[in-house]
Amino acid sequence: MNITSQWQAPWFGAIRPMLDALGEDVAASRWLQCIERLDRMAKARALRNEQGVAISFVDAATLADDAYERHIWRTGQVSTRTSGEGGWHDLFNALAWLAYPRTKARLNRLQAQAIERDGVGERRGGLRDAATLFDENAVIFVTANRELVDALRAFDWHALFVRRRDEFVRDVRVYAFGHALIDKLRRPYKSICAHAWVVDPTSAPRADVDTLTAETLAEGTLRVPAFAPLPVLGIPGWWPANRDPSFYADAQVFRPGRSERTRRRAGALR
């Protein structure tokens, strides 16, 4: 059984209602029709970037060449491919805008401002590298359990997923965010690794995960070492085979820990 065909896998959770609403248009890869419908959803929800410009999803073939994030910042137009495999990638990007509008808008502002300050250039720089990594491959790892966060950052997979599994199920919520990550998870395989961005819910107990996450993103905090690699099929409840502790014995996927120096650097950035 291909569980992704019905969008029931946990990583589709935040975008599942919209995927269901798109129905046969997604199944038949009718990308232009999908984007037109998602654009109507964006208008109905009054999606905007952080300078108040309305977000719209526009066929990439109709737009002039420009720095992608700068164009969204200036015009609100999200360049979206409507043919080929790129249609899947950009579909999930549009769905992320609808599911996490505040976080996407914050990432866009940070990237656009970095481009305005530094130019496009051949190298993105630390902030834009981290923002791109978040946008493409992040999961949002929400917990107030610092011992589990320490286990994650130390690559202590046995503690995180086996010995303290009940705590993980009780205390952690993981949300797939990166659109390239979700695209890969259409055809899941064991070695898919996300970059976990840790969010402490006690910082704003009444906030939803989108608002909570957006508030953690700033020029001083968004850096690549602040992420923690996380093999996503190891997350309890995300893959049936991981109920067996031997699933985590595969050292090619669940690799040994970082150096203490790297862990200290990650902690300092958070």
C-alpha cells in the first residue's frame, strides 16, 4: 500500500486538507489548475508578506527573471512552475505558504533584506544559507523537554527514540515544513534526513506553531549550525518499522554524534 497516495502519512499533516481539496488535479499533475486554486485560497485568507503585499502564486513562465525572494518581497508574486517534476516541488512550496504563512513571510523578509544589502552574488552568506535550508528541508521540532533536545543535538538516537520513546511521544511534536523535504517524502526511504529547528512552546504558550516558529527567526539566530540533523523515518509514529528498536541500529542513517565543540556552537546560536 502506498500510504502517500491518499496523503495519510504524518508528514502531510499540515497540508493534507488542501491536498484533499485539490483532488484529481494533483493526481493528474494538472499544475496550472492546482496553482490557480491555491491562489484563490491565498486571496481568501488574505496572505501577505511582511511589508503587507498580497501573496499570489504565478506561473513561472510568465515572470521576468529576478532574484526569487526579492521578487516575492517586492511584488508578492511567488514564481511557481506548472510543468514537469518541478511542479511537485513548487506545489509543496505554495502549500507551505498556506499552512505556515507567518514563517514563510519571515523567511522571505530575511532573505530579501540580505539580498538588498549584499546583492545576489555567487555565495549566499550564512543567513541566506540557513534560510534556504529551513525553507527547503526543515522540520519544526516543538518541545520544552531539554533532555530530549540534548539527545537530538548529540545524535543520541537510542536515548531519543528507544530509551525515552514514551517521553518523545508525550512531549514532542514534529511538523514537516521544507517543501523539498515533503517532495522527497512522496517516495519515502530510510535515509531521508531533515534539519530540525527546535522551538520551545513555553515561550508563547497560546501561540500556534506558525506564529511560534516565526518569532524564533531572526538575523542573529538563523544560522546553519543551529539546526540538528534528524532522520525523519525514525520519528515515532512516522514509520511502522521504527517500532522495532533494531531499526535504529543502522549506522549509515543514525550516525554517531557531533563533537562537543559543534554542540556548544549550536547552543550559543539558540
